[in-house]
Amino acid sequence: MAKEEARIDKWLWAARIYKTRTIATAACKKGQISMGGAQLKPARTVKAGDIIDVRKPPITYSFRVLKPIEMRVGARLVPEVMENVTAPEQYELLEMSKISGFVNRAKGTGRPTKKDRRSLDAFTEDVPGFIFEADEFDFDE
């Protein structure tokens, strides 16, 4: 007899959305997993038909639970476990961030390198109406 419910952290790991169960649990605790607008705790159970939203910046993926499992399955069996129902606009947002070439710097990574600065300058040159003149500002105050 198959289970009718599964813990969300185990299901996220078993459906291969996250590499480890620990990472799936941490994502739940950070509020990156939601269902119907409500954030889920790791012990929350899901059943067939539920739609889970997984926020992995810059986009939010949506998955429909087809089978609530707690044991990891092979990659070929994933389509039997879940269905990807992510909106096309989310994938367009992902493409836009890839095309822009500008990646948000992680906090604490220090100053931009010379290459980072040049790519930032090239990015801002393409933006119409964006003018930045270093002479306008007095940085020595």
C-alpha cells in the first residue's frame, strides 16, 4: 500500500528538487517553500494534487505533486512523481538575468575585481538614460 502523504522536506529531496534532505529542510526554514501563499515547515505533509512553490532566486518554480514519496527515485522516474507547472514568465525572467550578464554580488565577497567593474560599466552603457560621472561626486569626504 502506497503512502498517501509525505513530509515536504523528504518529498523535495526524493523528487530531486534539492540534492540533500538537509538543504531541503533549510530551504523550508528560510521560507523558500510555500503552498498557496503560506510558507511550509519541514514536517508539513503533502498529498497528491498539491502545488508547491520553490523560490530559487531569481525565479519561483511551481511543482504539482503526483505521488507523495519519501524515498529518492532515479532521475527517469521523476516525471511520475511531480509535474513542473512553472509559469513561462518565470523562465523569461531567468533568461533576462542570464542575458544581462550582471550577476548580483554575494554579500561579503569584497570589492569588485577589475573584470567585474568593466562588465558593470559595459552593462550600464547599454541602459538608455543612465549617466554616471565620477566627477560629480566627492568620494573623499
